[in-house]
Amino acid sequence: MSNQNRLQVAPTVTQLAVIKLRLQGAVRGHALLKKKADALTLRHRAVLKAIVERKTTLGEIMREAHFSWTRARHAGGESVKHAVLDGVERAKVRVRASEENVAGVKIPKFFLRDTGAEQRRMELAGLGRGGARVREARGAFEKAMTLLSELASLQTAFVTLDEAIRTTNRRVNALENYVTPRLQNTVKYILGELDELEREEFFRLKKVQAKKKRDVEQAEREVAEIVADDEALRIASEELRAYDDVVRGEGGRGAGGNLIETEQDEDLLF
Amino acid sequence: MNEDGDLVAVIGDEDTVTGFLLAGVGHVDERQRLNYLVVGERTTDDEIADAFKAFTSTREDVAVVLITQVIADRIRHLVDAHSRAIPSVLEIPDKENPYRPESDSVLSRVRHLLGGDGT
Amino acid sequence: MFNRKHGFSEAFVRGCHSKRLSKRDYEELGRCDSLEDVKTYLESISDYSDYLRNVQPPVKPEDIVACCKRRHVKEFNTCQHQASPPLSTFLEYLTYGHMIDNLMLALNGMLHGRSSEEILDKCSPIGLFDSLPSVVISGNVQELYRLVLVDTPLAKYLSGAVSAADLDELNVELIRNVLYKEYLQDFMKFCSTLDLRTNELMKNLLDLEADRHAIRITVNSFGTELSKSVRTTLYTNFGTMHPDGFVRLATCETVDEVKQVLVTYPGFHEVAAKDDAHDVDRGLRILELESCQRVLAEQFNLAAFYAFSKFQENELSNLMWLTECIAQRQKSSLGEGLICIDTHL
Amino acid sequence: MPGILNERSIPVLAALWTLTLVLIVRGTRVEEGSALGIDWARLWLLFTRINPYFFSALGIAAAVGLSVAGAAWGIFITGSTLLGAAVHVPRITSKNLISVIFCEAVAIYGVIIAIILSTKLSDVPRDPDTGAYHPSTMMAGYAVFASGLTCGLANLVCGICVGVVGSSCALADAANPALFVKILVIEIFGSALGLFGVIVAIILSSNAVFEKV
């Protein structure tokens, strides 16, 4: 198992519980983000559709607006143009941004706003010639302006959504391809490690048990031989003493060795 | 943000700009800065680029930038590079050239995303 | 005796006039699909070739209109250079209308701190006067007023109509129309010093112009802040509708009311019978050009020059309409703006 | 120089002319009594004593002078218009030279009459007794004078007429070539007027004979 694809944790039961919780969170988060991404994409598509639609009508509306201005210029001569160009004071039309919340993403939305600023200079443009046409052109361009503000909102929404979707997708992908596998790997690792420990302990216990059993059997057999043979009994009692020594020494050394070994293992892990 | 709302800036040929000024978007602020640029025969690309940059990054009171397509083509790299949501840059047709959706930087992204059914 | 001094100019003007685009030309031009075609056609049929030669593709409507304008200015200037009094004075009067526009442009530009080159660039070349550059660079309104008063022909109108203080406060459009009114009245006075026939013809033309001025102001002031009393001050003191027609016009509030006033005058009866509001304007223009056409049918009087300049303006506006229609692909509306009185006999 | 013959100057000229006549008449009045009247007898005497050659010379001068004046006037009117119109329509120049030639013809009529009249002149002595000319000589003088004046005035007016029509012709031709011939016909009629004057002048002068009695 490579070290890169999992968290560096002690393979303990507590850690396992923590990691498992994290994994659960990651999976739920993934599902939620996925849903959000879907919602955003849905909205995104709607915005795209609207943009395409508006941009197509925009061509028509602008064409009309331009043409009505041409009419005004035709009726009023060049002086109308200059009157307008030189008549700029304060903006009468401004846009106001408000925010709309789509799946936690704030999308700015523009509203046209008439500030009511007086346009005194422009008001009378073309009084002598073509004033009525100028007013028509103004209407046409105001209409175009309304459409353009909608388009601006949509486009801003598009850009914001685009950004938001990208971030969400990145998160989803990160959860899916990085965080979750890593956590899963960690869990797997901890479980494996715990199993290993368990097996080792079991084996050792078994080994000890087997030896004890063998020794006991041997002693019993020897006792039986002693019982059967007095001669043998003496030797047996001598030997039994010796065995006691051996058992004491071996048992003490075995337990100590085991402990040291386990600690060393953990050290290695960390 | 201004309590009255933000401005709409216009970059375009004389007639387009005049039309929008007529609609009332024109504004001259205290420092005599204009929120529109009339592009004539003698206007250089640099001037357009400067104005565009001013509207898109320097000035905070501009929320929407309208630019005619022909002029946008002249500073296409800047328009394409502009990716912020606000101010939003809108390409509009001018009087002589009909609207060409294919060269619109936003629309081309749109078409890319929709995968062909954008029209 | 007329011919001893003005024969050449008159014939020259008529020569120019005969080179106007005819109805057929407009029809042909209407069939063009691009401005390049228009250019080629204009080059092939008329005197425009010299002016159009330098136009580089892509051709813009402004280019063609500018060429037309250059041609008109050249014709007019040639005429003016040939002229001796009273024709020269008469032609000067014709330039005053453009001068008023230029002056207003200068005033407006100055108020907005535009550079003098920019303003001079926009000025109509026919209405240039010697001191215009100095007017343009004058620092403030008082200075401008003084300069205009001292060295321009418009001084007599300006001093009579507005004071220096007004110049700052009044709407430029108002000043323009006040000046125009003064100009018309002065022109009328000047014409009464000319020979009988010219006087007679010019009286008709100027009467019509005065009526047009009044009607247009009335129609165009609907829906604006222009009050009725101010409106009355913009009317001239002559005209076929003067005085009672003007009094009635002053109280009008809708186009229909204006039409009702117009119907009572035989000259405007047909104009008023039209449905659309804009047709009134168009009808008046046609009326004007028709009377100009009648004037051109007579020889040996100065009114021909007035008619000539009106036809010049008409050609300019026609050409502008035509090129814009073609450029904007709105050829279905072609007939709406074109006014062609067939000039050829 | 402003035009002498315009609407406003005509009454002034007429007044001047009347004044001159009155002065002449008053100057010839006999200075006697206080009766304010014209001494017709004296005027008559004055008139009969004028030399017939003076009248003849005056007639010849009028014939050629007025004709040339008329022709010049006409050519001027036509010419200035022609030049102006030719700026834009050069093709009309050669055709419309006809108008100029018509005007020129008027001058030629005058010259012809002047030559005819001057050939009539011959030396006739006065009556040695009375010192007066013979009545037929006087009559010849008056006839030559009248004929010259007839021809001159007719040609003057004819020249102006042809000039005006010619200038219109130039304009019309410039505007529409089809009109040229039509207006030329009018011009020919105009130029015929001069011819009437010439005919009358010739008939008139045919009676004038300077001969010794």
C-alpha cells in the first residue's frame, strides 16, 4: 500500500471511527454538490438559451433604432446630431444591480432606472426641424436600452454561473477522485493493519499455547515414566527442576520480546 | 455603488453613440469624464483600448459597457480577455453591419457550450 | 439688364441644377445593393466622379454624403465668387441660415469645452464666416457674444433677440429658432429692396418658409417643456398664415389640431389631408420644392438662386436617406424619405 | 454700375426728358409781353432752317448705332447665359452660336441700311435767292432721318428680344436638347421683327432723292 493515497493515521480503532465519519461526510457532500452543479447547469442552460434569443432579437431592435435615428437625422439635418452630442449632462438612465440567489450563487441582475435627471438641452433638439422624429428615435433607443439591460443581466449571470459551475465541478471532482478514495484507502489500510495485528497476536498465543501443551505433555509423560520406574523418578525430579528453570526463563523472555516488537511496529508505521 | 445606480458606457460610431445618448445614458461627471467614446475615422486602436480599459477596470461606476461589433473587432484581444461579471461587456450591432453572432465573444462561448444548437 | 451682371451665375446655377439626380437616377440608385454600386453609378452618371474618386472602399454613407456636400459647396462658392451686388448680398443671406447653425454649434461646443478644431470640423462650410475661428476659441459666453456682435453678419439678429445673459441660460435650440426667425424677417425686408419680380417670387417662397417654420415648431414642441407663450415668440411676423393662423397654431396641442388649422388654408389643404403626422412635414417640403420648381421656370430673377439652394439641400438629404437605407438594408422604406421633384422639363 | 433702366429710374429719366423739352421750348420763346406760350412760328422757322444733311447724317448714325447697340445688348444677354450654361453642358456652345448670329444679323441690318442711306446723299446747292433748301431736298433729309431711326429702333428692340430668347434657348437646350429647335423658331420670329424695320426703312428711304431742281 502506497503512502501517497491515504492519510497518515495510526491504524487504531478510534482513528478508524474518525476516518469513517469523514468518509461519510465526503460522500454526502459529494451528492449535495452534484445536485448543486446540476441546478446551476440547468440555470446556465436557461440563461444561455435566453442570451441567444435576446441576441437575435437585439439585431432587429437595434436595426430599428438605428433606422429611426436615421429618420430623425434626415428630417432634422446634421444639427440634430450635434445638439444631442453636445447636450449630454447627467445620465438619465442608469442601471441598478440587485442580486438573485441560485443554489447559493449570487447572480447580479441589472434593472434600468430612470434617475429623472433633466435633459434640458436635449429636450428641444430639432425644435425647428425634425423634433418629432427625434422623439421617436429616443423611444426606439430606450427600447433597445431595456433589452440591452436584460442582456447585460443575462450575460453577467452567464459569467457568474460559469464561474460557479466551474468551482462546483472542481469540488465535485475533488471529492470524487481525491478525497473519497483517499479516505477509503485509509479505512482499508487501518482495517488491514488491525487485522494483521490481530493475526500476529493470535499466532503468538497459539505458539505459546502449543509449547506449553507440549511441555505439559512431556512432563506428564515423564511423570508417568517416573511413576513407572523409581530410577527414572529421580532423574525426572531433577529434570523437572531444570524444566521449571527453562519455562521461567523462556516465558519471561517471550513476553518481553513481544511487547518490544509491537512497539517497534507502531513506530515504523508512524 | 452609487445609490442612483451605475452607468452604462458606450463605445461606438457617432450615430450609435448619439442614439444611446438620446436615450439618456450620457453622463458627464464632476471631473468632466465622459461615459462614452465616439469612434471616428481618426480614432486609433490605442484610444479605443484605453477607453475600454477605463470603462472595464478603472471606473467603478460603470456596470455595463456597450461596444459596437466593428469596434470590438479592433480590440478583440481585450474584449475576449475580459472575463469579469461586472461590468458586463455587450457587443451591439452598428447601423451598417447586421448582427454577426459568430464573432461575439460571449456568443461563441455560448455556442461552444451548447454544442452546435446555439443558433 | 439682369443678365449683364447675373446672367452667367444664373446660367451656371441652372447648369448645376440640370445635373441634379433625376427621378430616374434615384430609381436606378434604389436598385443598388451596396454602397459600392451606388458609388459606381454616381461616378458614371453625374459630376460626382471627381469627388468620389478618392473615396476608398469600404464606402460609408457619410462619405457619399460628404462628397455631395463638397460638390454643393463648390458650386455655391463658384457662384458667390462670380456674384456682384445685389446677387452677392442675396447669396450671403442664403448662407446666414448655415451661419446660425454654425454659431450654435460653436456656442454648444464651447459650453462643453470641445477643442476648436473639432468644432470647426463639424461646421457647415457654406456658413463659415471670417471670425468663426476666433468665436470658437473665445473663452466664455460673454466674450463670444461680444465677438459675434462685433464681427459677424448675425449681429443684427443676435442683438435684437437675445442678450448676453440669455445666451448662457436659454436653450440653444431656442436661440437657434429665434435667430432663424429674425433672419427670415430680415431676408424678407431685404427682398423688398430687390426688383419687382424677384420680390414677388421671394415673398411667396419666404411666406411658405415662415409658415413651415411655424408649423414645424408647433408640431415639434408637443410633449416638450416649451410653453405656448414662448412658442408664439418664435413665429415670424409674416407668412400666408400670419397673423390669425399663427394665433390659432399657438394654442394647438395635438397634430390633429394643427391639421384643422391647416385645412382652412388652401395652400396647405392637401398637406393637412394626410393621415400620418410625419406626412405634414414631408408634405410641406414637397410644397416648398414645388414652388421652387415653379420659380426656376422663370428667368432673370434672383429667386432662382434661392430655389437652387433649396434643391441642393434636398438632394443632400435624399442622398443621405438613400445611402443610409442601402447601408442599413432598409430599402423597403426608400420611398418614405426621398423627395424627387422632377427637375427636368 | 447699377442698371440705368430699372423700375425706379424710369420716372426720373422721364422727368428729366420733359424738363429738357420745356427748357428748349422756353428758350425759343420770344421775349415780349407776359403771355406764357410757345411761339410756334418761331419754332417752325427754326425747324425749316435745319440742314437736311444734318438729318440724313443723324438718320444714318441712328440706323447703325442703335442696331449695333441692340445687337450688342442681345449678344451680351445670350452670351453671359451661354457661358454659364456651358460650364456644365459644353455641347450647347456651338449650337447656340446661332442665337449670337441672330443678334449679329441685327447689326448687319443696321449697317446695310446705313450704307443704303449714305448712298442716297449727294450735294444739292441751296436756293441762291432765299438761302433755303428746295422742299424736295428737305423731304429727302427727313426721309433719310426717319428711315434710319425706324431701322435703328426696330433693330434695338429686336436685338434685345433675340438676346432674351437666345439666353432662354441656351438654358432650355442645356436642360433638354429637344427644346432647342422649338425655341429657335421663336427666336427666328423675334429676329424677323428687325427685318420689318429694315423693310419699312428701305421703302421710306426709296422716296428720298437728293437732286438738283
